[in-house]
Amino acid sequence: MYNNINSSINNFIETESFFLNQITACQSYFTGSLRYINEFYIPFLTSLNSFANLEKEKLREASVIENIKDYIGLFQFNQQIAEKGTKSSIEVITEFHKQNLNHFFSSWVSDIISGKGENLLNYSSICASLFKWVALDFPDAILNIKSEYGFHFKKSGYKKVAETDRMLLYHVLPNDKNIAVNKQAKPILIIPPYVLGANILCFLPDYGKSYVHAFANQGIPTYIRILKDIKSTIAVQTMSLEDDTLDTKLFCEILKKEYGQKVTLNGFCQGGFIALLNVLSGKLDRTVDAIITCVAPIDGTRSKSLTKYLKHLPKRFRDLKYALKKVPSGNKVVDGKVMSWVYKLKSIEEEAPLFTFYRDLMMFNKAYSNKINISKTAAAINYWLLYDRTDLPELITKASFDSYTVPITKDGFLPVKLFNKKLNMKHIKELNIKYLICYADKDTLVDKEAALAPLDFVDAEVTVFPKGHGSIATSWSQTESKCALHTYFGNNYRGPVRFQLDIQSELKKEQVND
């Protein structure tokens, strides 16, 4: 009789614990899903406000028939995006709950056979832990990674070398204390993207995931230009491509004087496009003899995904003015939140709020245990995507916008002018500048065709990396990775660091022969 009473008490406790776990799981589920929806719709509301303000003017400029036609087209465009987002969300939701139903029924059957409730209790505990981690612990981990993610120039390891009204030039020192800067080596100047920001190039330096430190830790004199805060710097708000080029010219002159050698210009993503424009302007002819562009959209019109995205959007709405906002100084800048919204819509299949919520659930559910670990990489990537966004100068953004709407001509002329001069790709060939193009084979942001556009006009070496857009700056910046930047890999590809080291070796041989 004592055993029966004890068994009843245990069953009651297990049953009560099971339902408590289910209640906890439900609370965390709704908290998490609402947070993901909120993160998606905040930039939507900002975008909607910008859209409404500009449409007040455009509605008066167009006829009633034109307005109706354009809005019907916009409705169809929105309908297609909604269908894509809904479809991908339903697929991942179905897959997740299918897996969990299998776990539930297997636990239930095991308990029926054993006469105990241990398996169902364990299942409910795992569910409660999983939803709690995604809804509460994961957001905390993302915020807490801030001190380890990206550049922290107030710490040791960086030296400010020069500055202009718009930019700062920093020397990135090796974070491997056994490495010294080779003062006889060829310097490299890294150009980060305006849109994605500089921090992606210094992802997790203390864990070996840093693009800039991949160069610095080989003894290469490594420098990066950093844009000043646009909110407090009027010169950044109003800067032009000419300003960008002249600042780069100044920095390259400083480096050439310091090391006695011409500079390698290395642009990442949009920074690659900007670096190329700087070179084609002719202002860097005396200071730059090599260029590296990584996952850079040189001719955005060749981006299949973007072309498909814009195909159904009426021409009237392909206007950068929808993203402009006025800041306290009275200047207009491109709203970073609106730009992030545009990117979300472009990749709606992977950016719909419920899809991203369930994607993260699936990520943490793989191990299917109570011991869920949030990796530094996952936290840093999400911090970058959620918080590392800023407003952008209008004229700089317009140049990139033009590159996505106007193709490079058959004669090699770009859709951008600098100093009232047309820019032609063949200028690189005329100067015999060494050129390395790196792209990622699973890049969903910059298509292969957009990155390789220069090959139609100049000879350039091509290196293909696995994975997606940010992999070169994250996964492959680790020295022990299979595609480490300082090595040869794959089809005898050279990583950008290897490319720089080999150029230096060639220069040494030439000096010896002379």
C-alpha cells in the first residue's frame, strides 16, 4: 500500500511538472514570436512613414489613371512578397512541429509501456528550455556579445594614424603577440562597406575570426579607414564620392611615404565597388598598384535575385528618395532602418519573422537536450544583423543605387562619374594593376555575375570561397580553417592574404634582381 501511495504521488508530481513545463513553453513561445515580429515590423513602420511622405508629392504629380495603375502594380508586388514569406514560413513551421510531434509520440509510447511519465516529463522540460532559450536567453546573449564583437578602438591593438573631416585611418596591429609588423612589407588599406559597416571585418578578433587581423597577424602593415559618426558629423552627411576618393588618396599617400611602397586597396562588399571607383578615378595612380574586391557588387544589374525582385515593382517606386530622412542639421541622409527593410524584402523567404523565429528554434533544437549552448558566432551574427546598422550619406548611396539600375556599357564605362570624368574599367589594364576578385559560391546578397563583371574588360584573378556573403570575414578568417585567407585552397585559389604576401615576395625578388 505504501508503494501505491508513493507511486501516485510521483505520478501527480510528474503530471503537474509536465503541465507547468507546457505553460512555460507556451509563454516563451508567444514572447519569442512577438519579439521576432516586432523586429520585422519596426523598420516596416519607418519605411511606411517615408513612403507616405513622398507619395503626398507624387500623387499630385501623376494623373489619376497613372496612380491607379502604379498602385495596382505595387499591390501585386506586395502580394508576391507575402506569398513567398508565407510559403517559407509554413514550410519551416511544418518541419519543426513534425519533428517535435515525433518526439512527443515516441515519449508517450515509451511511458505507456513503462507505466511511468518520465519520458513525457523530459520532453516537456526540453520544450520549455528550448523556447526559453530562443525567446529570452538568446536575445541576452546577442546583447552581451557587444564587448567582444567588432572594433573597439579605445582598446590596445589599434593606432590612429590620420583623419579627415569624414574619416579616420587606423593601423590594425597583430593580436598575436608573437607577430611583429614587417616595416619593409607592402601596406594594405581596407575599405569597409557603408551599408554593412566596418565591424563585420573585425567579427570576433579574440576568437580568430577577424578579416583585418588575418592580414595583421601575417606581419602585413594593415590599415582600415573608418567613417565618422554620421549623426554628429555634418561632413559625413553631405559627403560625395569625390570626398571619399580624396580621403582615400590622402591615406594612400601617407602609407606610401611610410613604407616606400605602393598600397594594395582592398574593398569588402560595397567597399569593393567604392575602392574600384577610387582607382578608376585616376587619383590613386601614383599610390596604388593592386586591388582586391571581396563579394563586391561591381555591376548590380547582373544580380539575378535583385533583377527578379525589381521586375514586378513599378518604376515609380524604384526611387532612393523613399529612404531619405531629414536630420537635425537640416541635411537629408538615407535611413539605415529603411535600407535594412529593403534587404529583408529582397530575401523575404529567409527574413519573414516567423521563418527566422522557427529557424532559430531549429538551430537550437538540433541537439534535442537540455544543454543548449549559444555560440559566440551565432550571437555576433545576430548582433550585426539587428543592431549594427546606421544611416548613410545620400550621394554615396546613390552611386551604389545607380550601379544596381544602370549596367556597365559594352565599352567598359560605369554608370558613375567622378570629378566630371567618365570611369572606364580598362584604366586598370592601362596601369597594369594586379587585381584579385573573391566571391562566395552561396552568396544570396551579391550574385557571382555581379562580382565578376570586371572580367569582361580586364584580366583579374578569381578566388571562389564556399558558403555565403559574410563567410570570408568570419569562417575563413580563422587560420586553421580549410579556406584560410593566407593559404592556397580548392582549385589552387589564393586567399586575399596569400595574394598580398605573394605580391610582396615578387617585389623582393625584383629588388634583388635590380
